[in-house]
Amino acid sequence: MPTVVIQPSLGNPDARRHWKDTMVRPVPLGRIDAALTEELRQEFIRMHPDNEARFWGMTANQDKGVDKLRTGDVVLFTGANHVQGIGEVGLVLRNAAVGDLLWKPHPDRGSYHNVYSLKSFTFTQIPYAEIWALPSFNTGDNFMGARFLTGTKADEILTGLDITTRTAAERERSAQQAEVERAAKVLGFVADEALHVESTEYVHPGGRMTVNRFEALLVRRYREHLGVETRRIRCDAGVTDMAIGTDDDLEIVEAKSNTSRLSVRTAIGQLLDYGYHIPGVRTFTILLPAQPEPSLESLCLRLGITLVYLDSEGHFTRCEAARGARVAMAALLAPLLEQATV
């Protein structure tokens, strides 16, 4: 699992200057060429074939944390009560000469000799409140000082903010290729022919991170519509989009950005997975940006899953599954939960 760094980037003059100089727009690699060995120069070119990259740096007081960084780790650049951008770590090096070509040394702590490039990056405006809503974080935390998160907290950031890194996508595609090759061999297919499946390809969108914001915005709008306290619950199946009610009478809401059959099927599966792992779930709800086609609506209601969707005027419509269907779904999962916890 990637390490997630929470990196203040606007809180003091040095940080704001670094943000402006090496983050607002990519830096030509020629700017650091004089400090690179030929081997390191080739590494940068392989990682950044456009011959430019965004950079961040840290002084010696962050050596221990930077020692954990690897290609594919995720950085949340924070400031002004928002996540201002999300980046994926590219090359990591401890090199004062490179740091000094990018930033003026700190008057007390010296060179920003911990340097990392960003393999991909996207600007964002994510309120801190969306992180505070995650189970392991606290309301009012202003994220002062760099933090290197692993384990549960890192996983909650990645799943809760719906972040997909380029590295993770490439690894997934590689794993899919390996599975196809194994299956092709067993079934007697020609591997090259079996691998020609466009849907398995990952096209990197111009060095940008993939951060799904629409679902979070839809959830926020629905929360405002409800006017009640909601929360998010973490379990082995992930982090819920929304949970409403008490521990013994929960409604779990899963939001999707479109009404396609694939999205609705995925939401159904996620809700069942949450219901398996979270005690006390009594209502399963899918939140959509529009009314789905009749067959999907009927499928959800017959399964005991409630639908909530935006109508053409921007109002939320709730199609409640029959009480009997909802009770049956909860009862179906409850014994499985008891077996899983024995």
C-alpha cells in the first residue's frame, strides 16, 4: 500500500515560494542538469519523457520520513483549509546540489536536500472537512507539519477520496496481463491474441492523477439535503460513502457518478460487502445523479436496496424498497456476519 504524505504547501513564505516555483507549473529538467550524473539523468528522462516535472523538497529534519518514500506514493499538498493538489511520487533522491538548483537553502536548516519529483499531479480544492469525515481523522485538524501516513490512515485517504495513482493502474494492468497469459496457456489460446483487449489498457491522461470528485460532491449535496448528522465507517471492505443512524439501525449509502448498468451492479456489490462486515445495517441505499433505467430500478428494489437520485430540477427523489425486501436483505447478511466473527 502506498505511503500518503500530507504536505503543508501554503503555510509559510518558503512553502508558498516553493509552490509557486516548482509546483504551479512543471520545471524543465535542464534546470537541474548540472547536478545530475548521466545515470540519474537517464532515470529522470525515463520517468519524465516530456523533460519536465514538478518537484518538492524537504530539509534534513524530514530525513526519516523521506526514507519511507517510494515511486507511486501519494502526496496531498494542503493549505488554506483545502487540499490544493494531489501528486504521485516519481523519483526520490537525497541530493543537496539538486535541491540548491531548485530552491534557496533554508537559513537555519540548510539545503532542501530531500528532493522528489511528481510522476503525476492534479490541482484540487478538497475541503479539509472531507478528510475529517474519515473514521481515523479529527475535526478541526489543520494538518500542521508534514505527515507520513501508512496503514489504516493511508488506506482511508486513498479510498475515501477515491484516488487512483498511475503506478497502481499500471500494476493492475500488469497483473491482468499475467492472469490472461496464464489462462490463455491453460485454455490453449494464443497469448498475444488473448492480450489484445482494449479494456485492459491504462491510458495515462497527460500526467494527471485520477481523483473522482463527482461522487464526493453528490454525497455532500445529499447530506445538505438531509440536514442530519452523517458519518463514514471503515471496515475490511473499505470506507463507506455515507452512514446514517445508530450502530444498531444503520443506513449505508453508496454513491455512483453515473447510472450505467456496470455502476449500479458495482454499487450493489459494494453494499453487500459492507453489509457483510458492518453489524447493524438495516437499509442499503444507492445514490445516483439521475434516475436509472426501469430494469435497474426494479432490480435494486426487489433486492431490498433503496434508490435515491436527482431529478431534472436538482431535487432528490427517494424510491424506498419495500420493508419486507429490506428486512430480508438484512437478515440474509446477518448470519454471514455472525459466522465471520466467530
